Amino acid sequence: MEWRYSQPVTIIFGSNKLNSLHEILNEYGLKNGLLVCDPFFEKNGLSQRVVELSKGLIKDVFFDITPNPTVENVDSCADIIRKNNIEFLIALGGGSSLDCAKASASICKTNDSIREYIGTGKVFNNDSLPIIAIPTTSGTGSEVTCVSVLTDHKNNIKAPVVHKNFYPKIAIIDPVLTITVPPYITASTGFDVLAHALEGFWSKNHQPICDALAIHAAKLVFENLYDAYVDGSNLAAREKLSEASVIAGLAFSIPKTAGSHACSYPLTSIYKIPHGEACAFTLDLFTRINTKVDDRLSYFANQLGYDSAYEMADRILELKKMMNMKITLKDAGIKLDDLEELSKLCMHPNMLNNPIEMNPSSIKNMFLSLNY
């Protein structure tokens, strides 16, 4: 077996670490920055707080980001960067803000639209602005990955764009920022973390360091997600989920995700199921499917205290029910007549990472098992 591991992101973890923002920016000589964040943070005052904590090093704020960032969001952000001679970006929020900032930090160095890089094979040069990622959810792991998931409505595409430029320079993980996350989003993003860990482990590109990280992250999710769901102010649970999120990000960054993520993209784009819940929709199913060909999943499950991968899959389903996630085709608004086309759309390139080979027919049969 041959493998390589590298992680270029400096990770700063701890409750109330956001208060050290100015010192961190000074340490790295960063000035003239742009804060990229969800419009919600303008309403709740967090964006203003971040600007104040920068002590003048953040010069402007970009709020024009949708829940699934679009070509237009990225191109608008890049235009502001160019016009204001911005030198670094702070990405504050969930995956949408981070994905927008990652792409903008590179596309601003060109005269192109980001549309030219989504699903086309066109590659960025190595010039980009430094990014400081500050996640406010325990979910995407985007703060330590080189992936930006973008939507092109004109061409009806939602797809990841991958480049080493997209690695943030610094990730500041402050679990206190996640305390106000509502129960549903806590559950949805938590299942995204679990999917990152499991899929990174069973990906065909798995490797030992990422395997170890995946086991650690998954254990934290199983032990703490429901506690944070029922009591968002439980800082101990929030800290463990923040730890799980960043470590799961490290676990899948190199192996990449597989079947559940491949299926999540059409589930989100067509049925408007938020990303984490869309991953959860098939996660227990892929656990059962993949354990038939991957004996390593038994070891994974045993390390987490389960007798088998099937018992672990049962627990995933149980947690989905406990946290009111969509379970059946009816829950998701999927009609039986939709399955032929949906199954074809699930043949995203990430499906090639799955340890058992899937095709539209086997995917359709998998979905049919949810018709109850």
C-alpha cells in the first residue's frame, strides 16, 4: 500500500478563540481583509463583532451568499475583491460562506467567471489570496479541505471544484459560536460530519492516517450529537462536535467522499433537502451495502462499541428518527416515477470512490427499500 498525507491548514481550536482574532491576523501579517459571511450574521450582529475584533484589519463585508452558493455569488465577491484591492478573506459561517470564499480567493486573480471551472476540467493557476476560515456550525469540515461545492443554475449543475488553492491558511475553531445553532441544523450538520468520517474511511482512496481520524470523529458524533440536539447550550457536547467536524474534515479531505455524498447532490438540487440531511438519507443504507465487500467496516464499528457494521447502521437509522430526519421516499417528496432519473443523477464522480460498484439499477433498488 502506498499513500501520502499532507495538511497545510493551521488549526487553532478552543472556546472563545474568536477573541484572539486581531492577534492571529497580526501574527501572520494580514491586513486589508474582506469578511465573507451569511446575511444572517448581519442581522444577529456577529459580523460586526468580527469586524470590531479585527481592530481595523477587515475593511469590508460581503453578505450576498445563498444557502447553496452560486456562480453569481462567487463572481460578485471576486469583483469586490478586485475593486478594493483586498489582501485576505475571512470566511465566517457554514459550508456556503466557506465555499464562496474559497472560490472567490482564486477566481479574483483571473478575469474569468467561476462558471468556467465547474465540471469543465479547467484548472486554476496557483495564485490566490489567503483565507481564514471560522466555522459557525459543526458540519462541513470545509475549513480544512480544498473543496468548494458550487451551483450553476444556468447549466443545472451542483458540483465540487477542487484545487490546492482552496485550503484555508488558518482555521479558527471556536465551539462557542455553535451554541445558538438550532436543533434541526445541529442534526443535519452532525450527520454531514458522520458521513465525512464513514465515507472517508470506506473510500477506495482510504489511507491509515485518515482512517484513524475517521474513527475518532465518528465516535464523537455518536456520543455527542443527540445531546447537542436536545440541549444546544451543552458546551461540552458542542466542543466535541466541533472537534469531530474538523477531524472528519481531515479524514475525508484526501480520500474524498463516496456514495452518500454522490446521492446528496440531486437530493439537494431537486428536492431541496439540506446537504447534511441529504447525506443522512442514504448513509445507513450505504453502511449496510458496503460492509458486504469491506471487512474493515466491522473493525470500524467495533472500535465504536458496536458488534457489527449492521448494528452501527441500525443506530444511524435510530438517530435519524430521534432527530426527525427524513426516512422514506414520501418524507423526501420523491415519487416512484422519479427514481429512474434520480438514480442516474446519483452517478456523480464521487460514486466511483464507493467500495462496492454502484450503477443506476442498484441505486434505484436502494431507494426502493425506502418506500415504506
